[in-house]
Amino acid sequence: MERAIPILPADDLHTARDFYVDGLGFTVTFEVSDDGTTGLLGLERGTLRLTIDAPMSGHGREACVSLEVDDADAYYEEWGRRVRIGGPPQNESWGARTFNVIDPAGNTLFVMGPTRQSDSG
């Protein structure tokens, strides 16, 4: 199997862990840190995988990753109870239903699922 796993920058590994595990329901697959603040954090939720690097220097900041899911509305409802989300899912003209979440380091999680026939926008 081939797969791409996005690496997102963070300022504090502990803050990122709280957001992704407690807020978004990911589980930790690995954690490498000497102080709990800096290091690497591997995360997964179903088939979604991410790596958090704190501090990630030399690779840019404010990254964006697309997460393709079966039901964007289900993720919106679940995550919206625990973290701040900018706006509700909407059908896009290019054929996806989307919303986004900004993590504590300013990275965007762009969630995409199938459109809903009963919702025009």
C-alpha cells in the first residue's frame, strides 16, 4: 500500500495532542519527545493519518491538509461539540461537501465529503 501522511507544524506538542486527541478524536500512534513540548506526534483516525512536528522549522507554517471522509456533516457535528469551527458544511460547485477547522498552530484541516442532494449550498 502507498499512502501520503501530511506533516503539520505545531508550536507545542502538548497543545497539539490535546486538540487532535481530545478535540478531534484521533489516537496517538507514536510520540517522540524529551520534554512533552517539542518532538513528533503520530496520529490516526480510521484511515486518516497525520504527523505533528513541534517545532517544524524550514518547511513553512500555516499548512493545509485535505481530509476525505464519508460524511462531512457527521464530522462537523462531532467536532463542533469540542472545537471551534468557522462555518457549517456546504456543497461546492466542484462536487464536494466541505468545511474547515483551524488547529492551534494555524494549520487548516479541509474536510471533504460527498455532496448532499437536499442541500444546495
